[in-house]
Amino acid sequence: MLETVEASGLICGYRMGPEGLAEDLRWDDMDAALDQADTHVWLHFSQSDVRTRAWIADSRRIPDAAKAILLGADTRMRIEATGNGLAGVVGDLHSEFGERTQELEVLRLYLDNGCLISVRRQPLAAVDALRRSMQDGAAAEKPVGLLTQFFHHVTDKLGDLIVELSETIDGLEDDLLGGKLDNQHGEISRIRRVAARLRRHMVPQQHALIGLISRLPDWIGEKEATNLRAAIERLGALGHDLDLVQERARLLQDQLSSRLMEATNRNLYVLSIVTTIFLPMTLISGIFGMNLGGLPALQDPLGFWYGIAIMVVTGLITLWVLRRRKML
């Protein structure tokens, strides 16, 4: 599903009330909402919008280090303390087109006790799911609760992709056991390529999130910290499933290569046997075809049949020798 971006560059904005229910925010209401002491706000922007970049650069709420992350191009996964809040780069899946749902993108965010500010360059699956859940009435009392929900959505999206890859491997295994060897190398290579990209995506993110757990700010309460840890642990558990997909894809590719090698060797063996049988016969036909004087039976009307008989006998002798040596 495509995200709808306003002309201002604000994709969505929400003010969270005492019960955690969200109220829509527009561009003109953002600054006033951020200045309210007891108000919790989520603002989600398009990074490529000029007005968005100007607003972030001029914001007094966002520390300079967080501005550099929000407006930067570095895709290294990290979450670090900046001023009284946290800023970082976390991973998500592309969601714009069906054929690109396996591509990886990043979400840049700044989080403090009163607001969550996030920016993205391309439409993202998990953050868009979070936005839809807010539209459907999902509750989040504090911005850290939104971050926790975001990690759950990331886990759901990555989990769905890993399940899809696993089911594809199941089908390929059935085809391989059924003797269907055509056009499978390309699909297995695609699965291994996607799994490798996911691994490169998940490992640094997991390291960054584990580091975050050990140094949570004081304004994150015990309940919020517990929920955040649970979401991060759930995301980390996907690593085992991804390892299993990678191992199965590697073994399947090895089996397919082995089957193709066996088929090639079998064809070469048959070709070698045929060549061995016909080689003496070819030699005889070559000798009788030299058209030199003194060839036996040259003037005999039955000379052709003598030559055929010699070649047949030679072929039978060759077959007998091959069978005797257990090569057939």
C-alpha cells in the first residue's frame, strides 16, 4: 500500500491523548502540539521533501546530532543517545511495489519523552502498518510505545517474508524429489540472495537494539522498558528462522548440483559406450573406403556384405568385451 504524502511533506501526524488514542495533526498544528508539556506527538515525514528538511533543520526540539541522522544518507543501523532523547537508523522493508517487497530500506527517527519524529525516503511496510493501526484506533500512551509497536510490525513483516521463502523452498524440494530439475537454480539463488540481504540487515540492527536495552534513558518507565525488550527479543528470534532458511537453501542447491552432475555423468557414460562400440566399426569402414589397390573382395559381388558382416561381428565382440568387464 502506498503512503499518501501531503504537499507539506508530512505523511502523518498524531497527538496522543490521555487514553493513548490518536488525534490527527496537520502541518500548521505541529509546533503548538510539540510545545505543550503533557502532549505526546508522532510526526512522520518524507525525507525528500524540501519543506520537511527545512523544518527539521530549524526545529528547536531536535538536537543537532539527531538532525544530522534524520537528514543524513548513512544507512548504518544504530540507535544512540542525543541530548535528552534517542536518535538512530532502523531497518524496514520496502512496500511500494509487489516486486520490491523484498528490498530493504531504513527509517530514521528521533525519540524523547514527548515526541517521536520519523522520516523515510521510500514507502516502508512496517511504519505504514503502524500508521494504519493508529488510524484504526490503536492506543499508545507514549512515543516509546509507538517504537515498541513499530518493532512488532517489523517482526511481522520480516516473519511473513521468511515464511514465504520457507514455503518456496518446500515447493522446490518437492519438485526436486519428483525429478523436476529445470529452472530451479535461478529460484534457489534468488532465495539465498534475499536471505543474505536479510542477514546483513538484521544482524547490525539486532546489535544496535541490544545495546539500546542496556542503556535506556531514565524517562522510559519499567513497563515501557519491559515491552520494548519483549519486542526486541521477538525481532531477534527471527534470526534462527532465517539461519534455517539459508541452510535449507544451501543444501537444496547442493542436492540440485549433485543431481545435475549425476545426470551429466550418466549421459557421458552412455556416449562413451556408444563411441566404444562404433569405434572399431568406424575403423573397418575407413579401411575399406581407402580405394587402394589390393583391397580384398573389391571385385566380388558380395564384397559389401562381407564388410557389413565383419563390422557386425566386430560390434558383437566389442559388446561381449564390455559385458565381460562389467562396463555394461
